[in-house]
Amino acid sequence: MEVEVRVFATLRKYLNEQGILQLRVEEGTTIRDLIKQLQLPEKEITIIMVNGVRGELDQILESGDRAAFFPPIGGG
């Protein structure tokens, strides 16, 4: 099955300049599995979204899902 992965801000350095990737994964793949497969530092991810809704590390992905990862966001 195929999923879309998006990373933002400082996490882009771990994926690519655009921060977007189409990826084939096995049935039953969780968000945590995806993070490990992409070698993203789990401790740097503070927000996970799946199809625009807050996601969890143990959530199982479905074909066509869009997973987005955000680092801590600062501002003022």
C-alpha cells in the first residue's frame, strides 16, 4: 500500500527539501513503524497528523493515508 508523508520545519533535513514523500509500506504499518523506517528522530516529533486529524504513534496506517510530522514550534 502507499501513503504520503509530509514533514515540516526542522524535520525536512531528514527527508528531502520539499518535505513530501510517497512511500510504499506493508499492511499493518503503524506511525511508529513509519518513523523508524524513515529514520526520523521520534523525540523531535511533537505533533502527528493523519489525514488532517491528530494521530497516535500506535495508529495503523491505511492505503492512501497522509501522515504529517511537526517538530516543536516556537514563536512569539
